[in-house]
Amino acid sequence: MNENEFSFQNLKWTVQALAASAEDQVHLYPSSTCPACELLSDFDNWYRATVWRESIQITIEQLEALDAIQAHIESMDVTPCFSADALRDREDWQHLSNTASKCLSAFEWV
């Protein structure tokens, strides 16, 4: 697997994780971490590592779906860190999860 494929696969995993239920998200990372912070950081990392590559072959619709996730993340108040309960209770987190689900559909990763 080359670097482009590696970045793209990690981006896919992160979008799938963002679209997962809060109950599943809290189990994706060690209990000593904040799952929401980790998910947001992972998405930002893999989004930046992937979408700027000229070699990536994605449609405008797919790019817009990724950009929608990034824009939503940038609009969120992420301080202080989320708790596991916040993943279940915060309206903006649920909206982010719905946005990630739409992105999965755009890529046909569902």
C-alpha cells in the first residue's frame, strides 16, 4: 500500500467512525483518551493528508461531503474536551455524525 492509499484508507476509517453510534465511538480509543477529541484530530489529519493530493481520484460531490465534515468540525466548540456522555447528548455531535453518514453515501462506503 502506498502513502496515498494509506492516507485514503485512514480517512475512510475515520469517516466511518464519525458516522458510528456514540456507543461504538467510545470504544474506538483507549479509555484514558477523549474519543471525540481523537476522532476530530484523526479526521483533520487524514482530511489534510488526503484531499490536497493531486493523485486522489474523487468526485466534486465526494470532496463537498468531506468539506462539509471539516466545516462542521471547525464550527464546533470543542473546549473543554467532550465526555462520553457528550457524544450521546450533544446536538452538534449528532449533526456531525449525520454529516459523516452522508459522506459515506457519497463515497458508497455504506
